[in-house]
Amino acid sequence: MTTHKDTEPKLVFTGQAWEAEMLKNILEQEGISAYINNEATGNMFPFLTTPGMGAVKLVVAKEDFEKAKALVSEFEKGRFD
């Protein structure tokens, strides 16, 4: 039986809106559903991002967290240029 804890969203990235959008596309190409939180704040007040209170957050399902975190790490190392 699936419980609420099994589907709890997990934070995989915090940063600027354009980075979160790129990562969301990469994750979705790998079959991982991803959702962006605080996108409006990040776009209206970009000076508050990274790692400020207006940072955009990218979340995935708990079951996809490990694969997503590995892809985010590759992105941050510049492997998706």
C-alpha cells in the first residue's frame, strides 16, 4: 500500500528560475516528474535567489529522488552544456 510518506516531494535543487527550468526539462526527458516552487518570486526578485529567501525550488517524488539528485549533480558540474 502506498502511503503519504512514499509520495512526499523531495527538494533536489535550489537556485535561479532559468536553472530550475532547464533541470526540470532534463529530469522530464529521463521520465522524472518535477515541479518548480517559488517561480514567481524568483522571476520578480532574482536578487533574492541563490540561496536567498526568493530562491526557486525544484522538487520530485521521493521515489525519484536518488536518480534526480544524480542528474542535478551532473548539471551542476556542467555536463549538460
